Amino acid sequence: MITFSINTYKQRVKQLFSYIKNGIAVFFSNDELPMNYPANTFSFRPNSNFLYFFGLPLPSLIAVVDFDEKKTILFGNDVDIEDIIWMGNQPTMKELTMLAGIDEARPLAQAEIFLTEALSKKRTLHFLPPYQLSQQLFLAKLLNVPIQEVKKQASVALIKATVALRSKKSPEELKEMERAAEIGYLMHMEAMKRAKEGASEQEIAGIMEGIAWAYGKGPSFPIILSQRGEILHNHDHSLTLQKGKLLLIDAGAQSNSFYASDYTRTIPVDLKFNEQQKAIYKIVLEANEKAKEHTLPGVYYRDVHLLASKIIAERLVELGLLKGNADELVQLGVHALFFPHGLGHMLGLDVHDMEDLGENYVGYDETVERSSQFGLAYLRLAKKLEPGYTLTIEPGIYFIPALIEKWENEKRFTDFINYNEIKKWIGFGGIRLEDNVVVTETGSEFIGKRLPIHIEEIENLA
């Protein structure tokens, strides 16, 4: 049931004690959520922080770490005969504590009693920002505050400790991420083979999702597969593939232990690039590979993002879409008309790893602040890279009609943008190329086998 050894989970909790010295921390495993009526639930996904520290992929559990008493408690209920009829025999609470290295088990109803008593004694309650409504309601009642105030009272100390521990992946975690990468590879390769004129976007997306479930816990996020690649997170799959169009596929998988992969490839329908597509594709590929070369320990990822942005700006000047000096274009944010998102994000148990804890805690720290500039403001990871960090590299170029029209109407950067030339590219779509890497002591390495990415590799699949 649990992915790693009992010692792994005990060691993780022990490390938590080195960050927080007093009070109690509460972790929720998540509840099952109804799809259209109570008994018909969505596929259960455990809370990643609960999973990291305790490893139990089960619903309706609450774990408490008592920093003063130096012990852990698991609150939950043993199943009764009615549960067994429908679900079969399930591990007892006692057995679960033995699997996860937790000191004792208590009935779920006692969790509120225990925490209320702790608060009455003025003990500090640490919790992470809850995203499920049931957890928000539980905490709102416990703290006697309006539900909208709950997240504001989340423990910054526990957030920072969790980010510090989860950011650096251990060798055993990397093996799980490699399994997720293998599934993601299979998904994308199958999609590439099926990217032929007349094929259905929905059918290809469905086949990819089936592969994700056949070998793991399903997609790591809803699949993005569309000929409208200029829509960054396009989950509509209603179109039929047309020759001459680009198909952007952004998809990944969860391993059986819930570790994630996240890849993007953009390919032409029928796998043959025209000259216009090659021109933009080569720019994005260069930005991707130069970014990989500079993804090194001790380097700020914001600087890698700016390097990729400069490459994009330089090449778009050469194409006549932009005018001026690339450094100035990036400094002003002119390039963001074509590259309006960040270069990448942390990856792990979540596809946007630890995003529930707050991007500014995960991707930023006291040495680097989030920019307010359009485009750069969306950079999820900016801080200095360290060995063990796992992340994505995903530059892109998009021709977004609404954004182009808005900027032109506002007369933005008219000295730097050739709007008349850009209009010739409306309908092109977008290109994004995304790889998953781990930072090592000397550089960075791809996680798993790299998907075909060079033009000749893709065309040879035809």
C-alpha cells in the first residue's frame, strides 16, 4: 500500500521536528468527492503532503504530529461489515499505523476533541492551506473563524518546512518520477502516431488517458491536446485534425505512487513541417535546449527564463516580427506578446509541485521577488536551483489574436513590434516544447527517456 519503507516516512517526520519545535501539526488525507451523487465519487486522489509524510493513499484520515510530546497520531475509523461487503477487507487503523510508522491510532471523531483541547491550552496549531471544502469547514469550526479566514491562518513555518523537505527529491523518489516519465513517453508516442488528417482530437486524448490509467494513476492533469495551441491551457478536444495545422499536446501521467510527469510536444498533422512552422519551431527548440544547458545548481531559474526569452526575442527580430535590441526587448517585456508564461515549474508529487502551499513559497524566497511585469509575473520558479530539484523546461511562442489586437489598439511598443507583419501569422496557433529534468551536482539530466523533439526525429515517425 505504501510506496517506500517505514523508515522513509519516519525519517521525513523526524526531519520535520528539526524545523518546528513546539505545537502540533495537522494533516488531512482528503475526502472522497461525489461526481453527481454521494455514492458515485471521483477517483480518489490523496493529499500530496499527507502522502509525503505518511504514505497512506486512503480517504478520511487525519494525522497529527505533536512536536511537544514527540509523537504522531492517526485519526480514522475501522471499516464495519457493510463496508466489507462492498469493498472487501480493509487494513485496520492499527495496521495502518504500523505501515506508516505512526505511534498510535484513534477514532476519527476524537480528532476534533483532541485539537480543541490543544487549542484551549494555548498550544500552537500548524496546518497547511486547505483546498477541500470539508477541511476548510473543519478548521473554521475548530478555530471559530469565518471559512474565508482559514487559509490566512495557515502556518508559514509548516509551509516553509514542507517546501524545504519536498523540493529535493531522493533517489527513491526519482525512480518513481522515472516511472511517471515512462508512462508519459508512451502517451505522447501514441498520440504522435495517430496525428493524421481526419483523426479526432477527442479520440487521441482519450487513448492517451487510457494509457495513463493502464500503467499508473491516470493523467497528472487534464490533457491539453489541440490545434488551437495559442490557447495555453486548452482542454477542448472537439476538432478534427487538418493537414497544415499544428497539434500541441501537453500531457503527463501519475505513477502508481502519484509522482507526476509533464511533457509538451507540438507536431504538424501528418508529421511534416512546412517552412513557416519550421521557422518558429526552431526558435522554441533553441530556447529549450539553451535553457537546459544553463539549468545548473547555483543558477537562478529566473535567469534561465530570461535567457530563453532573449533567444526568442533575437530570433523574432530576425523574422521581422520584432524590432530592436533583444536585451531591451526582454527588459521591457515586449517578447511576452509571444511568450506570455514562465519557463517552468517544480515537479514531483504534484504536476505543479506544492502549488497548494503557494507559488511564492515554492518558487521564490527572500533572495528573489516575483515581478509584476506581464509574462514574467507568471514565472512559477525563479529561485536558485539546488541538486535534487525536479522541474520543467517549457518555452513557447504563440500568436494569440485577442492579445495582439489588444496591444495594437493600446499602441503598446509600436517602436518594437511590427503589427502588420504579425497579422500574417494569425491562425498559426502556438508551439511549446516541454521536458522534465532533475538538477544534479554538476548540471541537469532528463528524467526518463527524452521524447522526440528535433524536426527530423518527428518527421521520421511518419
